[in-house]
Amino acid sequence: MEREPLLGREEEYNAVHEFIEERLLLSHCRSLFVFGACGCGKTSTILRAMRCVSSRPMACDKAAGRPSAGGRGSCGSSGSGKSNGADDKSPSPAIEKRRPAKRCRTDAGHAGSLDSVEDAAMGRVSGSLGAALPCGDDATASSSWAAATLRLLGASRRVQCHYVNCADMASQQLCDAIAGSFRAAQPRLDAQSRSLLGHIEALPQTSTPSKRRRGSGSDAARERLPQEAVEEQATKPTTVKKSTLKAPLHVLALDEVEYVRAGARGLLSALAALAVEQASLLALVFISNQRELVHVPCTLLKELSFEAYSARTLERIGASIVAGADFTQKERAQVQLSPGLIAYIAKKAIHEYSGDVRQVASMCRRLVHAAQQGILDDPVRRGGVQSEATPKRRSGLPRAGAAPGNASPASPAAVVTLAQSQKVLRGSAVVSDRVFEYVAGMPEQMLYVLSCLVVLTLRQQRDKQLAQTNVAGATSAARRPRSDAAAGITEPGTFAMREVHRMYTALMGQQRFPLMNAAGIASAIDSFADLGVISRPQRRGNEELFSFNGTWSLEAMQSALTARGEALRQERIECGLDGSENRFGEVLRELKTIAGL
């Protein structure tokens, strides 16, 4: 998603720049708390905003080997084309153009240096906005972005940005990751940055409840400082030097802060307090999927909310992704998408993935790939059909299709319609003709859960037929407690998690098999949803409901289960064991007995 446009997050993008500007001006000393649902563009927007104003490449970009481009100001691209992960010690063009302003004493030279700074800033802004602006946005939004970024790039201090994903990290691991990010971004740190890094590395000792004494924390921080930093502090005069103004503002973004280990929660609060003490050197950005950050006092936070995407916004994002596909002019003329397809993708993402824009991008790319494959395969098939149906002609005569007077309008070679895209959108290569392949590779416990789903569907179909044929409803022999009706189950193939758990437990008790707990059954259901066989469980009242989506038919699933049982029986016979019974055939019969079929 990093290569896509801003995805409707222009206001949030501008808010991040305003926060950095406020911290540069020391308007406040709070940290930015960014929260929102999964897949709403939080991380991508924050990274774009930081790359635009960072004076040097971030450590995450160096590790990923991101190529230097004119539209990304963080790399300080000068056209050299460095794309490897090596440390680039050369400053950006904006920094190079600031240097004459520091050496020049005349007013004319100072004015020329300011012009050079503005030119460099305009170059970075134009490139960054050209890559980030979505099609059709008004000029006012772009001008506000350019103004906010110009104020940052034209400031007297540099901004150095860092990004760390702190999921499943302990205190020491998080501090080591932050220190590694600082040193990878700028191997030769200035004195103020080294002092700040020493305070950060000493936080695990001071934030631990058993080591909260101030003396031990300061001693550890002093020991961690490099020797040159200690000497520089010892010889530092009391007056303010120019090097103090040269120290950059370090903007540190911590992602997935809700998933840190329990021992590192106090470190987040200590980092926020350090950002207050060292307000001129450190600014924090916390990124979370949850609404509250309980580890940090709310008075130290400035909130930035990312609202969930609407269906209209997802449609616009999907249309921009499809429009920006890598097609030649001829291929673009041959590919058509049905009008309701993008709207269907947006609605599917909202209902099944809670508006996750990454799922929209993935489905759109799969459709584009399917269309490209259709372009490559269709002319071969059509050529074979024409060679069989058309008699041979002499080589000197042109073909009838190429004759000037007999030319017919070219028909699209690959037309992706809503009905044809169902197999593409349901998952990666998940189609009905591969049910045997998937069932053959599933664990046995998942197959027991699948057998329960099959038998529950058969029972629901039986009940529906009885209700339609008998005026009085189901007969007394077929009546069961109406727990299904209370759960809202009306169509065959829709299940409640509690009902599946009840039938699975009864089956394991009858067969004397080891059984999974409720978490294992929920994991199996999630695995089927990942394959695209069923929908994601949705909570309705006190029940979690899900249903088959039609990818696999009942007959195909029963046949695949029986085939898997036959394969297991053959394996037992080859090993010299008793293989007289098809295991899953017996499981299906036992489940039908339990269900009253």
C-alpha cells in the first residue's frame, strides 16, 4: 500500500505535518496518538508524511532497499540512483543548499540561500505531491499540503524521522530497536542526539519497578554514553553554541503499541515523559488499532483519529488502482470491467473485512491479473478456432478480417464481469474444482469440523423442505428445540458457532477421539474463511454467525471427505493395520445419526 496514493487521507496527512511544525516551534510537548481500525491507512499515511520532511532516509527504508526517487524527500535523492541498503552518508539536496546560507554573511547571499531552500523545498513538495495526490482533488488541498511542507522544509532546524514496529517486544528489545534506527539513519550523531540516545538506552533500568532509583538510572545513562560524548559534555561551555541549534528534531513513530509485552508498557510512559523533558529533540508518534492508549497519560497525548473508509471512498480507491494498472494502450482497449464490479468489491470489503483498504487493493490487483491472463490466453484459443473453421487461402490474398471493406469492430479480448469475477474475489485460487486438493491437505481436526458443517447444512435443508411441504410445519418426529430460530438461522448453510461446537463435541464423544477446545474450533473456522469457503464470523446478539458462500458444493465436499477417508484407509492397509472402514464415511454417518437425519 506504500505505492498507492494517499487513499483519501489528505487531512490526516496534513495534520501530521502540522504536529511536526508545532513541535519544531515548541508550541507544546505532547505526543501524537494515531488510532483507527485495521487497514484504514494509518501507517502508510504517517510514513509518507515523515518521508517528505526527513532529512535522511529512515532505517526501515534502508533495510527494505527502497530506490531513491524524486518524489520521496526522505532519501535526499540527488539522481545518483542508490537503491541498496547501504548507509548513505551524503546529505539531501535541501541540506546541501542550506550550507551556503550558514557561511554567507551578506544580505544578498542570505536572500539567495533562502531562495535555494525554497526551490529545494518546492522540488520535494512537487515530487511528493505528484506521487501522492489522487486524481480529481481540488487545488486548495494541494496548496495547503505544499504550504505545510514548505514551512517544515524552510525551518532553521532539520527533522530526522524514525519508524519502529514494537509488536511483541520487551523493554530492552524496544530500546535496542530504537537505538539501531537512530544509528542506521545517521551513523555520526551529534552531541545532543547522542545524549538523547543515552537517555533512551537507560530507560529499561529506570522504568523497571525494582530499579527506579534516580542515581542508578543516571549512572547507567552515563556509562552508556560514548566516551567522546562524555568528553564533549565535560568541556562544554555554559553559553549556547551554534551546534545546539544544529541538533535535529527526532520524530519517532512507534507502531502497534497495543501489542507490546507487559513488561514494556511502562517504557511507553517513560518515553512520553522523556519527550516532554527533551521536547526540543524528541517527538513521539504512537500508532494503535485501539481507541485508548492506557499506558500513557492522556494529558501527554494529542489524538488523531482515522475514520473507517466509506463505500464511496473504497470505490474511488479501487477505480484508481485499476486505472493505474500496467497495461499497454492495446491491452487497455481490450480490457473492460463491468460497471458494478468496483462497487461490489467495496461492499464486500466493508461487510467481510470491516472496510480494510488492503483487501480492496488485493482484489483489484487479482482482477487486473486475471484480465491480463485473459488477454494472453484468448488470442491463442481464437486462433485455433479460426484455423479449424476457416479454409486455407493462398498466401498472396489477405485474410477476410484484415480486408479494408470487411473490417468488423474489435471486440474486447478480456471482459471481466461481475459473475466471472466471483472465483477471483473469493480467494487465491479457491475454486470449486480444487476442493479435493484442499481437503487432501487439511489436518484431520479441520475435516471433522467441515463434516459437522456439511451435516448441519443437510439438516437445515431437510427442515426447510418439511416446512414447505407440511402446512403445520415440521412433524413431531423431526421437531427439535428451536435454538436455531432464536439465533436467527433461516437459510441452509448459515451456522452459529455454539451449534457447531455442540455437534463437534458430540461427535468426538461418540468416536472416542481427542477433541479441540472452543479456541481450536474458532481457529478452524477462521482457516476456512481464509480459504474463501465460508464468510467471516459476525456477531449478532449473543451468537457468532457465518455461512457457506457457494464456493464448494455439498456434493463436492461429501465426495472429497469420502475420498480422504479412502486414502487414509489405503495407508492403513499398506502399513499392515486394520483398514476395513472409511473413517470419514463413518464420521458422516455418525453425524447424521446425531442430527436425526
